[in-house]
Amino acid sequence: MPPCLRLGLFLLIFGLGIALAGPRELIISGRYGEAYREAQNLGAEGLVWAARAANLYATYLAQGDEITLWFTRAEQAATQALKLNPRSAEAHFELARAQGGLLSRRGMFEAAADDHLDARTPGRSLEDQTRLRRG
């Protein structure tokens, strides 16, 4: 590999590392909102950092309705990251964390009643099936 190409590749990788160090450092310092905003335009990996920052903001700093807002932002960022890189384990983790946070805000039983349909009887919720079995 020619030296100028090697240097160009090094600078590209080094520059990407510096760009991603920004959100990481902001998260480490507890500045989750800033990390979220900065990471959104850094591609798939940046979106993972944005999702992580939003999840942390929702968990540790947000209050009241703001919690749902930040978990929703985390879910959206992780979903966008997965569109760019469907095999990203970190994006899947952040998506699960965001959805778990949203479910805990909504109430797991309420969410299960609204969303879950039993595969054994398509179109019928578990609650309906239990009622039918009991007569």
C-alpha cells in the first residue's frame, strides 16, 4: 500500500475515532442531552451513542412526562441505527432498553393486554382466551 494511501486511511480512522469520542466523553461526564444531539449525525455508530445517551437521560435525569420523551428518542435512534446496520448488537441492546423503559412507564400488564396476541389463536388476546376457557 502506498504511503500516501496509508496516511489517508490512518487520518480517516483517526478522525472518525475523534468524532465518536465526543459523545462518549459527554456521556462519561453525565452530559447526556449534549451527547444525544452531537451523536445523531455520526452514522450508525453515532446513532447507537445517541440511543445510549437518550436512555441514560431518561433513566437518570428526566422527570415526569420527559421520561417517556427520552425513551422514545432512544427507541427512534436505535431503530435508525439498525436500519443502517441490522447486525449491531449494541443497537439491539439500546432498542431493548428503550422499549423496556417505555413499557415500565406504560405498565407491563396494560401493554400486554393491548399488544399481545397469543400465537395459538390468531386474533384473540390471552385475556379473551382465558375468559373463553373459563366459560
